[in-house]
Amino acid sequence: MKRSLKDYAVISLKGMAMGAADVVPGVSGGTIAFISGIYEELLNTISSVNLSALKTLKSEGLKAIWKQINGNFLLALLLGIAISVISLAKGISYLLAAHPILVWSFFFGLVLASILYVGKQITKWRVQEVAILLLTAILAYSITIVKPMVVGDDASLLFLFLSGALAICAMILPGISGAFILVLLGAYETILNAVHARDLQTIAVVGLGTIFGLLCFSRVLKWLFNNYKNITLAGLTGFILGSLNKIWPWKETLTTRVNSKGITVPVLQNSILPSNYQGDAQLILAIILAVVGFSLLIGLEKIASNKS
């Protein structure tokens, strides 16, 4: 596929959106990739990085392998993700701390619309599609209510490597947030602090873990798309549906802990109705932002459909 510089700039912007989503513990970058129309190309590109590519490098050189692995697409996307994670990590952390209800409301509307978008891709609904949707929805919901582990700043390098591998699997799976998996494992704060402090050792170890997980899991998803596309789409729809509990804006904190900076942070939370929220529920603003998030995705889908 021949692309212009403008096309690659757009891919980088999509990468930035993916990176921004994955910084938030509850929103999946995979969902953003899916709704922006690059999901299957991303899976195919990642899957092309294998032993065959190394043989191509040895026999035909760098130019041939770059073409084989869709290097321009991958570079543009990764550049966007990296820019977003590095530049937005502090800003999103601040917004989540200062205006959690409003931030979660926007993402709730966005993710709610993505359920409709992904579900529309299913060409035929049968018993198996309905069953897998319900099962994955239950699984995703169960993940959102699991009590997170607590890991100190002295986490081992092996643990950080495995955390990166599991998180990246979630990142490319719409509905399950990579950042949320890190929260469950107790590694989110450690890795976020490493990014802020430019701790190159921790960043490198987590990065190697993500590469390992990405290369393995992308092949599984590619095979599922090629052989069981409708069932796979139903499963992805279920994952997104079940994950809505995590990003519900109004929460009741059940347990807390003091982090390494001496700040009290929630550990286990329960979703509640706005009327039961202790404090200002900001209901009107929350509804407006949820509608904005929902409308934004629907609008982008219509623009993409018109271009097609």
C-alpha cells in the first residue's frame, strides 16, 4: 500500500490516541486502534516480525525487511504512541486526580460508542457469537472487580518484564486496558514513576517485556481473525462491554493505601449511582462529557464511512 507523508502523519495521530488511552487505567489502546481502522493492519504488521524476517534481512538486506514488516506504518504508529505516553503521562495523572468524574465520564461515553461500532462489524449473529459475547463480558467484568496487588518500588526486574508482557497483550485487546492490568499487578505506579524520572533500566525491562508479549499474542489474535472473525469480534465486543464497570465515573472507595510519596490512594473501589456519591457528583457536566465522548466516536465513524 502506497502512502503519502500526510497518511503517515494521520497514523502517528492515531498512535497518539492509542498512547493516551493506555495511560488511563481502564481504557484500551486496542479499542482506539479498532475504531480508527488500523487494528487488523496492526496485527498483521506485528505478526510479520518473526524468524522469516531475520532471514530476509540476512539474504536481501535492510530495505527488503523494512518493506516486509510494514516498517513505515510501524514507525509512524510507535512514534505517536511514544510521544503521547511521554508527554501526556503527567497531564492525565493530574486530571485523574483533580477531576476523576469528568475524565471517566468522557471515556465512558467514548467506550460505550465503541461497543456499538465493534458490534456492527459482526456480519452474522448465531448462538456461538451471543455465547462468547456473554462469556467475555463476564470475564472482563470479573477482572474489573479483582483486588489489585500491592508492589513496592523494589519490584524485581523479572516481575516488571512479565508485567510489560501482560499489559501489552491487554493493550492490543479492545476492552481491556493495559494500564489497568498494571494496576491489578501493582506495577502501574512503579512504571509511571519510572517514566516521570526517566529511569532507563526500568523502562528498558518493561519495554522488552512488551515486545515479547506483543510478538506472541498478536499471532494468536491474527489467527482468530483469519479463521473465526465473527466469533472474535463478538468476544471483543463482550470484553469492551464488561470493562465499562471499571470506567464508571462514580465510585465508592472501600480500601486505600499510602503510596511511596506518602499520598493516600484507593485500592479497591465499587461502582455506585450518582445519587449515592459522597460529595459533588457533577452530574450535568458528567452527562455532557459522556455525550461528547459518545458523539465524537460516532462522528469519526461517519466521516470514515463517507470517505470509504
